[in-house]
Amino acid sequence: MILWMLLLPFLAGLVGLFLPGLARGLGLVATLASGLIALAALFTPGVAFYVERPLFEPAGVYFAAGLDGASAALALTTSLAVFLALLAVKEVPGRMLALGLLMTAGLLGIFASLDLVLFYFFYEATLIPSLLLLGVYGGANRVRALLKFALFTLAGSLLMLAAILAARYAGGAESFLLRDLLAARVEGPVAVLAFLAFTLAFMVKTPLFPLHVWLPDFHAENHPSGFADVMGTLYKVGVYGFFRFAIPLFPAAFAAVQPYLLLFAAVTALGAAWIAYAQKDYKRLLAYGALSHMGVAALGLFSGTAIGAVGAIFLLAASALYTGGLFLFAGWLYARFGTLELAPTHGLAKHAPALAAFGLFLFLAMVGLPGLAGFPGEFLSALGAWQASPFFTLVAFAAVIAAAAYALTAYQRLFHGPPGKAVADLSGGEWVYATLATLAVAFLGVCPKLLSGPIHEAARAFVAAIGGGK
Amino acid sequence: MTALVVLFLTGALAALGGLWASPRAVKQGVRLGLLLALGLLLFAPSSSAFLGLFVLDPLARAIGFVAVLAALFASLVGCRYLEKTGIRAFEYHALLAFSAMGALAMAATPNLAVILVGLELLSLPLYALAALRYDEKSEEAALKYFLLGAVAAALYFYGLVLYFGATGSFAVGAVGEGPLFAAGMILLLAGLFFKAAMIPFGWWAPDVYQGAPTPVTLYMAAGVKAAAFAALLRVVVGAGYGGVWVAVLAPAVLLTVVYGNLAALAQSEAKRLLAYSSIAHAGYLALALFGPEPAPALGYYLLAYALSTGLAFAVLAQLDEGEGVAFGAVQGLIRRSPMLAGMLLIALLSLAGMPPLVGFWGKYLVFVEAARAGQYALLVIALLTAAVAAYYYLRLAAFAFFLPPEREGVLEVRPLASFTMGLVAFFILALGFFPQAVYGFFAGP
């Protein structure tokens, strides 16, 4: 099962590279199948569909993959987000979609891996299609954005490789299987250094201040349709990396640096939201807004509590839907106005009421309006974080005010002001996407239990691994 | 043993046959000979010949395989370049076969004196190969290579004499001590560092790689390095695991990875860039020498490197009009030939050590050896420089993919060259997903 979940998008992507015309159709089928497999895993207690086969046995590397609650939730929303994005975009090159499918396979691999080297394999492999998406289909300054992105990511992940090797050889574990590594944890100064290496890598990919600087350029330069941005949003797997590997493997080191991690997370949450408020371009606004959310998620996770971890993973999973949706929304605006700037979209509701309403709906989900998908994650993160540090929680959740500010600005822009250019409202394909996305976001908002229940099971294991009882 | 004879006969027949047979026949004959040798190496049982001076153990088999593979690759993808630049085909192919024989001899002996013979047998055809283009650049490269190669051989020879004086034996791993032995070992290592293009003895590589005909550079990078590392491995391992030679090796590795990668950053000529990258890769390879089981890691890395750098040079050989490959010539390759651009990307990503390509597993294995030896400081520096390396590989790929072409016209690639390159690209990918498939060949039974 798990193999099919990874193989189908991969094969669809591979075929799509050579036969671009088929990319969308195959991709829809493949991501639907992956999503269904993830959904089945969500309802299976424990680690679903666990597979363990030697990948490179003499080197202690196994193809060990399975989906526990947290992985299944993330795999589900990832598949769903890509499925919807494939529906939403039109008139984009088929090869671009194919690269997105290859990325999807890599992302699902990241979430399913239970072997550290296998995780690294997927983590790095996903980078290649993501670089190509940016480099081949990006804007005028793409090469600069690309090198910045690549350099940050690679510098982080290569250090992580050293830490991965240390995690096994300094502790004497028999293989790179997560359970073997957990049975023979590394202690002492090596553990601290290794944890810091993991931290750097995952801070780049969360991303957290001050290692986030690649992010705004990355989004601003990506293809205006927003498809590549959806993939980029999904690729922000740093929080998951902390949750699955870094913190459980080095709990003592985590406890030692926890206050600093909380600080970085809080600064990210607050700072990014304020910066978002000052942006004049949809994609940059969204980039910073999403960054602020990642700060909140990281804060929840770094609290070391089960409730905070549930919030973090929930936020990560749910934001795939509404942040991705907002990037596609920006793509639709670009198709109509020929620019991503906020200014010309005033009074959009006059000519395109449905489009404007959909945008507003997603903005409200993003700022955590209760009843929509953004709320449960943020709330649970806050609950967890409060137990660890009320001060940082207050700092971080000052961001909610800033978020309200940018969301209201967007509301004002879209619904008030003199009507600008007369543009078309939602077209057929866009209606399909908007309806499905709205349903998904609202459903997760009113029925968070679907995801939070299984995630909670995984979060309990996480807390047990770091020795807490909270 | 049989493989060695096959390679010798191939070279000799090609050299003699070139006088009366058509160059085409010689070319095909050499390819068949190399292919036969490759098959023999793949299936040959471990054996020993010439009173134990030629030992075909797993290491020798693997390294010999890589070297012959490199020669075959250079022979299969070089034709267009040879015609463009007016290089006579039969000399090129015959010399390749001879050089591959030297590489096998060098890899398959536990005797330091025979290593020297292999080294010369490997190098002499290469000096001629480097000069084959008959222009100033090519001759300069050949002369430089020859003179510095002679110095390397002299150093090695001097070391050999001292080693013999200290131990009374030419065998690797002979017991010795005192300043005489130390001086001998250091000189032996210096000589081999030369051939392996390790700093502080790798300065020649950029000029020679750039000046030599591109298919020849392919063989130099992929084949010669393999043979040099086989000898290096025998000498270092013979001296004992974790011995004092770590003290000599560690600074050399450090200098090599840092210098190779940083200098590569400043290049604007693709062959020269790959030359500096080959210096850097020598540093990564040497990391394996610290570990308790270096042979499989080294062999695997060399195979991965030969495939990747071979493919990169093969692409450049299709672009090269005889005056080298400035970045401008690579620019916009995707428009001129999507296939070549795709191949170049695969090769460069594999060189950068990115999964899911075979280069990742090569890097992974040598890093594991370094980790097992507890060399974390070196490991971290090597990994940081690997990020630098990724930057310049991606930059070259960016030229090929994201910038408009400088020259017009679609690039025609010959069917055989396309097929060969496609096959190599396939293996780079397939081994990335199934790394275990060929590991047994390197680890031995």
C-alpha cells in the first residue's frame, strides 16, 4: 500500500515529463489514490501499512515506511492539496505539473519514512523538482532566488547528514531505523551538536527566523499560476522533522535549548505577521503570512506537550489547504490583472463577487477564524505553548492582531473602493476548485477530530519519547 | 589475468592494425576488446598470477572494472570530437586500451614496484593522448602532464627505494619503523597524491583537464583517479588502520576539499570547473581511507563518480568544437538539445551528491567510513564544502537550462553516443533507487 502511495504520483510525474499532455489526468488519478490510502491509514490505529525492506543493507539503510496518525494526516492533506491544485490551474505547461507530481511523491516519502537515511533521501530528492519548478518556470530574478533557496537548504541538510551519521555511529545503533536509533540514543556533547545540526536544517525548512530569508524571493519568483507555490508550501516540512526525528532522538539536547527555540518561534510568528502587513504584493504577503503560521506551529511543538504537538501538526496539515488555496487565488488574480500587486484589485467584489468572497474566506481561515481549518491548530498550539512559556505565547499571539490587520486590509482591498478593471468572475474549473476547497476548509474547521484524533495518538508517542507526561 | 591479456592484445593489435586496417575496424576492435575485458572482470573469480605479483581480489576487480569502463565510455562518445578536431582515430583508441591495461595492472598488485610499472603504463599513453589535438593548448597540457607526472614518478620511486631500505621488501604492508621508513612512506604517498590529484600535489589537474581533448579528459577523470586510489588504498591500509598516516592524510583531505571546491566557484569554463571538482572529489574519496572497511566504499564511490563525471564530460564532448567549453557554449543547451541538457543535469546532480542519484550513495558510503573512524570534524568540513559544490554545479546547470542560447542551431548527437549516454544516465538513476544492486561486486564474497 505504502509503496503504491509513493509510486503512483512518481510514475504519473515520470510519464508526465515525457508526455506533458497526460500529466494532469494521471496526476489527478494518482493523487486521489494516494489520498485514499492516506485516509485509510488515518482510520487505522498505530502505524498503518508498515513496510520494512532492505534498501542498502550493508550500510544499514532500510526502506522502512508507514503512516501513523500524524503522517497520515499530513499525507492526506498533501495529496488533497495537490489534487485540488491540479484542478485549479489551467493553461500551465504539463511538465510543470509533472514536476509537481514528482515533488508530491517525495513529500509523501518524507512523511512516511521511518528510517533516518530514507528520510534524508526523500528530503533531498524533493529539492530537485522544486528547484526545476522555480528555475524553469519562474520569474525574471529566478536564478538568484533559486541559488539562495538551494544554498540555504543544502547547507542545512548536508550538516544534517553529518548529524544523521553521528546519530547512529556515536550511539552504536544497529541501523538507521528509527526504532533502533531510539533504542540506542546518543548522549552528551555529540548529541547537542547533532541536535543543533538538525535544528539548522529544519529551521531552514520550517522556516524560522533568521533562516527564512529565502522564502519571500522563492514565492515571489515562482510561476504566477501559484501551482509551484502550493508545492513550495507543502515542502515546509521542518516542523514535521522536529516532531518525528530531531526532538525524539535528542530529548536532552532539546530540553537544553528549548528556551531559544521558543524565542525563535515567537519572533517568527510575530515578526512575519507584521511584515506581511506591509507587503504590497499578494505573493509576498502570503509568504510572510504563512511564515507567521509556521512560527505558531513551531511554538506549539517546542512546548514539548502533547496538546502543542497536536496543534502544530494540525496547523501544518490544514495550512496546506488554505495557504495553497490563497496562492492559487493570487494566481487567478494574476491571470486577470497581469500583476500580483494589491493595489489594482480594489473593488474586485463588484465585478467578481464569487472570486472576492472565496479569497476572503481563505484569508479568514488563515487568520484562524473559529469554525475554519486554521483555528484548531492555532488554538491547540497556543494551549500547549502556554504550559511551556506564557510569555512567548503572549508575544507570538500578538501576531493574531497583525494577522487581523493584513486580513482586513485584504478584505478592504477586495470589497471596498471604487471598482477597478472589469474582470471575469470564477470560471467553470475555478468553481470546482473553490467549492471543494471551501468544503474542505470548513469541514476541518467544524470537525477537527478527523485529524486531531489520530494526530493525538502520534503526539502521545512523541511526548513519551521525550520523557514528558504532560 | 585473462582481462589483462585481453587488454594488452587489444592495444597491441590496434596499434599494429592501425598501419594497414581501416581506422573504423580498429575502433570497433578496441571497443570489442574493452567490452570483453569488462565482461571478464565482472565474472572472473579471485585469482593470482605471476608469483603473486598480480592479484585479482575484489578491490582490483572493481577498480579495474571502473577504469576499463571509463576507457570504453571515452571510446564510445568521442567520435564526433575526434572528427571535429582532426584527431586520428586509431591512435586514440589504441592508446586508450593500453592505458586501461596500465590501470588494471596498477590496481591489481600488492607490490609497490609493480604499482610503479602500472603507473607508467597508465601514464605514458595518456601523455600522448593529451597531445593528440596537435595545437598549442593540447601540447601545453601534455607537456605539463608529462613533466609533473615524471616528478610524481620520481618521488614515488625515491620513496620506494627508502621503503625498501627500511623494510627489505617491496610488498605493501611490510613492517618498518624509524625516519627512513617514514620518509619512504611520505614520498610514496606524495607520488600517489599526484596521480589522484590531491592537494598539495594536484595543481596540474585544471590546466591538463582543460587543455587535453575532451574525451581524453573524460578518461583521465574517471579512469586514472580510480587506479590511483586503488594504489593509495593498498599503501595506506597496508600501513595499518588508524595508524600514524591519519596525521598525514587528514590535512591533505582538508586542503583538497576546501581548495577544490572554493577554486571551482571562480571558474567560467566547464572543463576547468569539472577539473577542480575532480580535485574536490579526490578529497571525498580519501575520506574513506580513514575507515575500517574502506575498499567497498571507495570502489562504489569511484563507480558513481566515473558514471557521473563521465557523463558530464561526454556531454561537453558533444558541445566542444576544439577550443574548450566556456559557459557561454553551455548556455541555453535545453533549446539546442533537450536530451543533452537532461543528461548534463543528471550528471551534475549526481556529482553534487543529491538523491535519488547514485552520487548520493557514493558520498554516503565514504562519509559513513569517516564517521565510523570518528572523524567528525573532517566530515562536517567536507559536508559544508559539498554545499559549496552544489552551488557551482547548479550554477552550470542554470546556464544550460535558464539562459538563452548563445549559438544557434540544433545539436546533432550520434546515435551510438546518445545510446551510451542514455545507458549511463539510466544507471545513475537506477542505482540511486537500488543502491544495493551492485554493492556485492565491491564488497566481495
